Amino acid sequence: MKALLPEDELALDHVLVMAPYRRDADYLQSLFAENEIVVDVCADPGKIGDCLADYPGVLVLTHEALTPLVVKAVANHLTEQPAWFELPIVVLLHRSSDDARLKAELASAWPEARHLYYQRPVAPVELISGVQSALLARLRQRDVRDHIALEVELRRELNHRVKNILASVNSIFELTYRNVDTLGEFAEDLRGRLTALSRVHSAVFEAVDEAVSIEAVVNLTFEPYRVRDQNRVSVKGPVVMLTREAGTTLALCLHELVTNAIKYGSLSAASGTVSFEWSLSGDNPAELAVIWQEAGGPPITAPARSGYGTRYLKSALASMFGAKPMLTYEASGMRCEVAGRVSRLAWNP
Amino acid sequence: MPAENLKSRPPLRVFCVEDNPLIVCHFEMMIEDLGHVFAGSTESFEDLRNQADAATMDCALVDIDLADGPTGPEAVLWLKERGVPAAFVTGQEPTAAQHRNAAVCTIGKPMSEASLAAGLAVLAAALASARAGNPKLK
């Protein structure tokens, strides 16, 4: 069974005619042409296989065309068809033929086709409307093919994404588990990280073309903390669109920064502030620089050992920007900055 | 911990080719827990080719789908040509099976410490036999 058909838009929308007796072929060709139906005539029975390989929408055969060679070639064509495929075959019979025997023979030779029989002489209007409705049915079959292909693709992509999200959740679980001392701390850290992951997932899913702006990622990350800290987080930067992956990574990094600031940094003090700013410079490719700066918090010192949050921040920003981030622990406040090529980050419209 | 019975062997410098930073971070900690050394990571085959130095790694863990597409098999071949044995770490076992000649083994995702330890043992053996066959790589 063939899995694919030519993507050619012409496939399935023309009529293939085999009418070897006298001027039958000419007559049928001009009749179809007058009714704006595209026709291909097969004059040589030896070439029927080639003509069928162009995927006619409908096959029209006169009684004289039904030689064993042609019947066999059509049967071969039918057995190679995919599951959604059903070729309509119009047979124009002699007035004096033994209809029942011939129909039985063709039904067994061509089991996977739709047979339409007309007894000659046939009224042109009757033949044309039969062929036109068969062609329409064919085009619907092609739509079915397209839907099947699309569904297969969507299922594959969905499976891929679910696996990726589960892998992320699994890593978050393992990393959180390694870096806590109590069950309460574990629950709090895990809940925060999973919430950050699901919030950015919703934002990216709802966005057009799955691109999300830095501003949107920043807002959704800070939103849970803004109610309490109305004016303590300032955000500034131009419009930069991120891919799904880059948006997710940035959201998780900002989550680590903001929770760290609440626990140990500037947001742990009543008057402390955070500013997060980003800017573009140069072009082709432009460089994006981001700076997280805390101020007004308690005096801080560099942590003696890096927990998961800091290690993740460093390695995620490095892979996202293609450049190592700089974390500095000045007494006045923690600062994290990184700059890298925008081509790695931005979804280009 | 499994790290104990590996102490007698020299630690491996393990490189990661993986585009999910969470997973890289997780792998980094597991590699260190097993007594080995995390030798860095890249998120794409392109970055591996342009930025990585094969001399700084003993073996590599490579995903199939990377930031520049399904280029994991190419990355594994690139590493192999430079004497670095690699294992696929992927949820796409069928694709990994199609390229099994290039990679030394396949570790399923999500990767546990036990499956990483088993994979690293296979990589260590592949490295030892490659170096025995080509003394220059020592």
C-alpha cells in the first residue's frame, strides 16, 4: 500500500478516458471539455499504467477498452492505493451486452473501486452529472487524506511535547529534592517551580504562533508577588519575542531570582527593590542584554555553596544566551547580568 | 551510594548535548554524585561543532532532538570521529535504534542515577577499547 501520493494539486481532479472504438474517445473528450472537465485520453492500452500513475479522479472506460491487459492494469493500480482511496470507474456498456456477467467479473477484478455503469446510448447530461459527482467525491477523499496526515503529525508533536514537559517536571522534582532540608521547604520550592512552569506554559499556548514577549514572561512571573509589593519591582525594555523554549527558560530563571530575593535578598526587607531591564544593541544579529539588580535589602555575601537555584540560573542563562552570566554579590544588592545574540532567542515574524 | 564502587576508576569527563537547561542541570548533579566530572554542555549540534573541544571530554550524553532540530545522530557521529564515545539519552528509542551503530548505547528518558551509572560504565569500556586501539588518544 502506498503511503504517499503526489502533492500535485492536479492529482485526482481529471478524468482518464479509454475508448478505443472509432471516434468514441474524440466524442467523450469534447463532451467533457465542453463541460469544463479536464480530460486525459489513453490511446495505447500498453500505457494505461502510466496514465493511471497521474492519479485521475475518475476513470471512464468503454466496453471495447475492457481487454484482459487493461482490466489487470487497473486492478494493479487499485491494490496500490492507500486506505482512504476509492477510484470511481465509469463503464459505458453496449446495448446488447450480458450486463450481469460483465459486472460480476469487474466486481471481482476491481474490489476496491466504485463502479458506475451506463448503457449506451447514454444521454450526455446524465453522463456528465455522474462524472461530476464522482469527481466531487474524489476531492472529498483528498480532504480526508489531508486530515489524516495532519492528525498523525499533531499526535506526534503532542506526544513529543508531553514527554518534554514530563522530563522537565521530573528534573525539577529531583533537583528540588536534592537541595532542601525539610519536607515543608521541599513542598514550597516544588510548588513554586511547578507553578512557574505551568503559568508560562499557559501564556505560550495562548500566544499567537507560540511566541511570547519578554514583558509577558516577566509580568506573569512577578504577578503573584505584585499584590504585596506594589512598586518594588520595576521592569523596562523593548518588545522582544521569545520562542516557547526560551520563554519557558526565562520564566524559570526569573522565578529563581524573585524567590531568592524574597528569601534572602532585597525583597526580604521592607524597603528593598528589584529592577529588571533588558535592551537591544547592534544588529545582524542584535545583542540582547538583561540586568537584574537588587537594592535596599539587607547586606549580602556570596553564598558559600551554590544551591539548585543558582546553578540552574547559571547553566540555563548560559545555554539560552550562548554566553556566561555574571552574578555579583555586592553589599548593596545582588546583580545578575548576561548578554548574547538575539538570533538564539527571538522568534522572527 | 553508587559513587563508592566507582572510586577505584578514574573519573570520566562527561559532556552533555541537550537543549533543556533543566535536564542539563539535573544531569550535571547526577554525574557529580557518581564521582565523575561534568565537562559542559551545548544545546545544538551547531554549537557543539563550533564551540566544543573534543579534547576536554571523555564521553558524551546526546539527546536526539536538539535546539537545531533532530541533529543528535549527527552530533554522535561528529563525536565518534573525534574519538569521543557517546550515548543517546532520549525518549525516542525508535529513532535511537535507527542510529545504533553510531552511539555506544541508549539511555531512556527520564534518566535515573542507576541507568546513568550503567550507561557510563558502557561508555568507559568503549573509551578504554578505543584508546587501546589508538594509543594517540591516550
